[in-house]
Amino acid sequence: MKTITAAAIAEMVNGVILGDANTTCTGVSGVKDAAAEHVSFVGSKKYQHQLESTRAGIILINKDLEKAPLNGRTFIVCENVDWAFARVLEFFAPEPIVYAPGIHPAAVVDPSAKIGLNVHIGACAVIDREAEIGDNTVILPGAYIGVAAKVGRNCYIAPNAVVMFRCTLGDKVIVHPGVVIGGDGFGFVPGPQGLVKVPQTGIVEIGNDVEIGANTTIDRARFGKTRIKDNVKIDNQVMIAHNVEIGESSILVAQCGIAGSAEIGRGVILAAKAGINGHITIGDGVQVAGTSSVVKSLPAGAIAVGTPAETQREFLTRLNLPKKMEKLQAKLEALTAELEKLKAEQQ
Amino acid sequence: MKTITAAAIAEMVNGVILGDANTTCTGVSGVKDAAAEHVSFVGSKKYQHQLESTRAGIILINKDLEKAPLNGRTFIVCENVDWAFARVLEFFAPEPIVYAPGIHPAAVVDPSAKIGLNVHIGACAVIDREAEIGDNTVILPGAYIGVAAKVGRNCYIAPNAVVMFRCTLGDKVIVHPGVVIGGDGFGFVPGPQGLVKVPQTGIVEIGNDVEIGANTTIDRARFGKTRIKDNVKIDNQVMIAHNVEIGESSILVAQCGIAGSAEIGRGVILAAKAGINGHITIGDGVQVAGTSSVVKSLPAGAIAVGTPAETQREFLTRLNLPKKMEKLQAKLEALTAELEKLKAEQQ
Amino acid sequence: MKTITAAAIAEMVNGVILGDANTTCTGVSGVKDAAAEHVSFVGSKKYQHQLESTRAGIILINKDLEKAPLNGRTFIVCENVDWAFARVLEFFAPEPIVYAPGIHPAAVVDPSAKIGLNVHIGACAVIDREAEIGDNTVILPGAYIGVAAKVGRNCYIAPNAVVMFRCTLGDKVIVHPGVVIGGDGFGFVPGPQGLVKVPQTGIVEIGNDVEIGANTTIDRARFGKTRIKDNVKIDNQVMIAHNVEIGESSILVAQCGIAGSAEIGRGVILAAKAGINGHITIGDGVQVAGTSSVVKSLPAGAIAVGTPAETQREFLTRLNLPKKMEKLQAKLEALTAELEKLKAEQQ
């Protein structure tokens, strides 16, 4: 079991100790669950009350917090608690799981596939014909890399993830379990005997340093490419339709969905469950609130809320309608009363 | 083919027969599709009309229903039709599929894994190193149990489900196909070269008697645990983010999502597609309506509707705004007319 | 590399050439990304400006478009650009991936399973006991076909898809990766020791020519069948609960969800993220807008928008409330002013 003193933490995070520098902890915890053997943190004034009540032995606190009675605890005042606590977390973090280079005897690698150096391929992972896997990449059990698909270097493909034929992944791509890259786009045209499938002959192209959350799906293009550019971060259960393009460093939070051929700029944030209509353009740096549905193109920097999405100001106006309506009704009643009075006086 | 008489059913469910006790049926059906050889049921007055028209040979009816002409059919009046029909369903249910103890030759079990007694492990299931599987547990084809993960006794892990490293499941846990337990939480901080991944070093801890629907994802904690407590029932395609805690016996219906570090109490019901913001607290017994998004903490017993969620009363007020507006407009016009009249009289 | 002349395209699509019939292209592209070696298209007046600016060498244009300067480009005027461009796409489409008949040595087929003629079964796919696979069907790596499940002829079951026990698929069914057919329905009743699972003893029955998108889940019936009829097209991450019935040729777009026992008619369109309550009936040809939640049954042909869903007219009324409110307020203020004036005059 690892142990650390308040003095060692203060040195590690460049903090100032209030209390006993020799206090020793053996783990980390959130403030609410913490016991005397835990390091914890309080990062903002909003949680000041937790600083009073927590039982943690050592507490990292932001320098703008009001002091609280020590009561036998030790505080470490920090410039940036988030950064400081991350250092403590690293100290206590369990050993990372290592997947050593090598191909498990129960993995199935087609003889025509090209496998780089130091690659790990787990049991029951299947690398189909003409697929290419870059150096140092880890492919875990049950994952499938399709015909002529390309996975770059230093990638991590989690168990039961699927990369379909001809799709390409850059370097340092993280693909979580159950992800599907390159399923067919959803396209049909009416025909004499019902709906006729539109062939989806394109691919998905994923840049470098992209992370894709569990059970997310990214469809292949009707033709050409569905493009996820460098540094895009995608949460779980996100749906990206065919021919969508996502600009660098955009963030797509869980369960959001982007319809076909939408173009998402750089540094865009789509909060959880947001939806983007097909064939529209979302400018750089746009932020879309959770569960909001964007139905029209948005210029760079816009903030969109609601369904259909509007500006924050419009959304707040709508939110306040019931109160406004009540005031209006009260005024109307007052006016009616006055008019009655006036009429009465006249007679 | 199994057959049963009305008399036998009446005895089984403690019901009272109206009509021919010797009527025989060979299966069950919903009232609409039922034929003479089927047992069916009508449980509430809302479906009284279906009692008139159904062709089922034997119909279980709740005691508070009005009688309908038998027309050759047999009714069985019950105290609790739901319970009674469940008994009939059990009688007719097909033999349950049995997965006999044993490890399939095409399963891959690491030599360091600990496998309990009477465990079934299907073809192409992979049990990674140091994993532990409790007695009587069934692990179906293609499922993956990660490094040092622990699955309790009498669990059922369906095909292609994934339990990632170090996560733990209690006893009698049911995990449906495609579920992902222990994917990384979604956490990034801005860095000089773009977004930097925050290591997710915690686990997911699942209690006893939990059921998890197909393709649901539960992320591992940033540190510590994402906790799903005993008896929680989770439907398909639910998303539970890192460090969330779900209290005992809560029910999460399909496609709902819970953001990071939210605390959900006991006996909470989140209806389909509901969303819960991060870092908020949902009290015991709270009910959130379908598609509603809760953005603030809720006290025990609250009922929340809409986006952003409000009380039922507030929601109904908002729903009625168009009608109220019309009335207000009519009143305003009447008042205007009166004022005009008054002015005319004055001149 | 394939090449084609404008003359050859014009012949293929029955179009009229404006410009140089000898222009040659080697690929297709969207108008925005196109270079001189690409064939592209402009289908509607909305995109007229793109016709001015695109660098594509050959552009298919709809006959109702205004002409633009050729600037060295060649236009081909078509009756139906969508159809025409689809022909060009077919010409340039990469060779389709062929999965030749045969069972991979690493596939696991139970001896009691019945496998048709010309079936392809990929590595680590598992066909469980008594399952039946029809002629010409392709089952890709990691897919699981459960005990006594039946898959028809000419089906395509993608990697890591799951068909659970006893479920049945018709002919020409396309199942994308990660799909789960036949997970348990979500049903519990309160018991003395907490929630008690209601056995889900029915199946899922899927008709012919159905397509099911990646990571979609379709639950087995409580008893009887969850039914997906012929020609239904289902996008990614759709959730279909137990005992639902979907009529012929209906279209369910990504992330929509249908609660238990709902009956969906023929030719219905549920747009992305739409939700349908349980136990209601949606008539033939109904269209539900994206993210809308339908809580009451709808007659054939209805169009439903919003949450809870209402008619387009009602939805627009609601959308316009803020503007209407402002007008009302202005009128009220004018009236108040007039009344004041009247009162002043009277004194």
C-alpha cells in the first residue's frame, strides 16, 4: 500500500501546508466519502460547506477558499486544485494494465494483413485480409478490423470494437468497446417495389489523437469520406451519420447525434443528447446545450439552446413566458377594473 | 403441445369461472390477436371493448370489469389479472434455454483466472488474466471479462458483453448483449497542444441483483468507483458516466443518460430518454418523465417533467400557454372595443 | 484507375452536354471538395451558388437550374440528377467486398445447427445449437446466432451482431455491427423483497428485406412476438422494446425509441431521436419530427411535432408565443395609455 505525507504532497504540488506536515494518507477519495486515511480536495466556494464537514486527513484547497477549522485535519493550499489533485491521483493510481506485444494464439490474423512492430492482438480478435495495423497498437479480444482497413500507430482498439472494410484510423486513436466504425450510411430511395437501398461505397477516415466512446457508431460515406479530424473527442453512444465532417478538437458528449452531411467546425462542443440536422454547417467554436436540436446552420462562436435551437436570450425569453403571461393577465385585470370604474362614474 | 382447461387455470389462479369449465386452450395471446385456442386477459376498464370483441377461448378478467356476453367463450374472474396471467404464461412458457456447466473448447480462459464451480463459458468468450468468475455463472459466446475483473455468483453475461479491467459485479447480475462496463470516463483538460486526456483510474462496482439492458454503457470512475447498487434495473442503451452513483432499486428506462458524478437516490425512476446533469443529487423516490432533462438537484419524492425539468404543475402551465394566450387576447380585444365605445359616447 | 468522358456519362444518364464532350474524369466528389478530375452534381436551386464556384471537371445539373459560365467545365443537364449521379457512383464504386462461401476454421458451428448452401461464416462467429442459417447468407466475424434462432436466405449479419435464442429473421435481412436482436424485454413487478423480473418468454420475428443499423437493440416479447415486418428500415442506435410491432416499409431514423407494445403502422417515418410511448397505436403513414415524443395514439397520415407531440399548427403556434406575447404587451400598454388620457380628459 502506498503512503504519502502532507509534506511530500505539498512539495509535489507546490502548496502551502496548514496543520501537521507529518499527516500520512494511504489513498484518495471524494470529500463526502473520505476518511482520515484519504487525501481529498475542495476546489470552489460552492463546496465550502464540504470543507467544514469532510473527514479526509489531508485536503487540497483552492487559495480563494475561506479557511475552516482544522479539527485535526491538514489543508494544503494550492494555486490550482484540479491540477494538484491530478498529481496526487497519479501517485496513487493503480498500475496501468499493460498489454504486451504479441499475437495471442487464439487471435485470427489473415496472412495478407500487415502487422507493425510491437503490436498486441488479443484472443478472438480478427484482423481481416489486407488490413494494416501500425506499430505499437493494441487490439483487444473480440475486436474486428475489416478487409483493407488501416489502423495507425499507438492506437488502442478495445474489446468487441468493429472497424469495417477500408476505413482508416490515424495514430494514437482510442476506440472503446462496442464502437462501430464504418457501418453503412442510412440511405434509401422509393422504388416500384418499396424502398431501395442506396449503396454506401465510401469510408470513414479518422485523424490522429481521436478518442471514441463505448458503443458510438460512425457510418461510412455514401461516397467519399465521413471525416473525423485530429483531436476530436467523442463520448459514448454518439451517432455520426454518413458524410459528416467533424473539425479538429471538437467535443461530442454522450448520446448526441449528427445527421448526414452536416459539417461541424473546429472546437465545437455538442453537449449530451444534442442533435444536429443533416446538410447544415456548424461554425468553429459553436456550443450547443444538452438535448438541444440544431435545425439551421450556425455561425462561428454561436451558442444554441432548445428545440429547435435558438440563442440563449431567445431561450430565456421562452422560459420566462409563464411568468410574463401572469403579469400581463394581472395588468389586464387591473385595466378592466379601471374601465368599469370609469364607466360607472360616467353614468 | 401443452393444453390446459379453464378449470385447471381457475384452480391455479384462484379465479371464478363464468362459462364452460371444460374449455381447453393450447397457448396464450394478446386479446387482439387471440383465437379460440388461446388464453388471454383483459385487465382494466380501459380495455372493456376488447373483452367484447376478442376471440380468445379463455379470458382472465379483473373482478372490477363489467361482464360481457360469453358468446361461447369462458371468463375467469381474478383478484389480480396481472399476477394470474403471469401464472398462465409460466405454464405455457417454452422450456428455458439451459447453458450447462462447462468451458467450451473455443473459449479462452487465461490460466491465472479463477473460475468457480458449475460455471458455463461459451465459445470465443475471453476471460483475461487474474479475472474471477463466481459459482454457477453463465458467460456466453464472445463476452469479454477483463484483467482482474470480478464477476459474482449466479450471474448471466450475454454474448459480446464487455466487462473491463478491475470492475466488479455482485451476485445474480444479468448483463445483456453488447453492454460495456468500465469504458473510460470522458474527461479532458485543455493543454498547450490541445485537449489532454484525464486518466480514468477508477472502476465500476455493481451490486447484487442488478440487470443491465443491451448496449448500455457504464463508464469507470476517474478515481474511486462508479457505483450501481443492489437491485437497480437498467434498460437498453442507457449511458451512465464516470463517478455516478445509483441507489438501490432504482429504475433507468431505455436511452436515458446520467452525466458525471451525479448521485441518484434509491427507488428513483428515470423514464425513457431522460437526462440528468452532472454533479447534482436526485433524492430517493424521484420520478423523472420521459425525455425530461434535470439540471438542478431534486429533493426526495419530487416529480420532474420537461426540459429543463420543472414540477408537473409548472409543466402543465407551460403546456397551456397557447390557450391562455388566446383567452388573454380575446379579453384584450373586448376591452379595446369597450374603450372605443366609451370614447365615442364621450364625444 | 477508372476514367470516363463526359460523352460516356451523358449516354449513361441520358443527359445533354454543355461544353466539351471529351472532358475526362477519374473519380467523384461533392461539389465543395471537387477538383478538375472529378464528376460532381448540383441538384437544386438552393445550391446554385455552388455551381458557380465548384472546380469539378464535369457537373451533373438538374434541368431546372439556371446556367452558369462553363469556365472550362462541362455540364450535363439531367432529368433527375439524383438518379443520374447514382449511375456515375456505380461506375466509380470500389469493387464490393466479397465474402466467399465457406466456414472459417476459427468459426464455431454447433453440430446440431443447420447451415444452408453457399453460406459464409467468418472467424470467431458462433452458431449455437439447433440454429438455422439459410442459403447464401453471410455471417461475419464475432457475430453470434443463438440457440434455435433462424436466419433466412441472402442475409448479411455483420461483425459482433447478436441474434438471441429462438428469434427469427426472414430473407435478405441486413444486420449491421453491434445490433442486438432478442435481448430481454424490460419488465419488473414490485415484490416483497424488491423488484421481481417478469420472464420474457417470447421472441423477435423479423420479416424480409429489413435493414437494421449499428448498435440498434430489439427486445424479445414478454410472450408472443416483437414483430418487424417486411421492408422496414432501421437506422443506428434505435431502441425497440418488447411486443412492439412495426408495419411494412416504415423508417426509423437514428436514436429513436419505441416503448413496449406500441403498434406502428405501415410507411411510418420516425425521424431521429423521436420517441413513442408504450401501448399506443401509430397509424399508417404517420410522420414524427426529430426529437418529438408521441404520447397518444395518432390516426393514419398524422404529422406530429414536439414534446409532447402535437400537430404542426399547434407546434408553430407554440413556437410563435414569444412574438405574440410581445404584441399583446404592446397593445395592452397602448390601451393603458388611452385609458389614462380618457381619465385625464374627464377630470
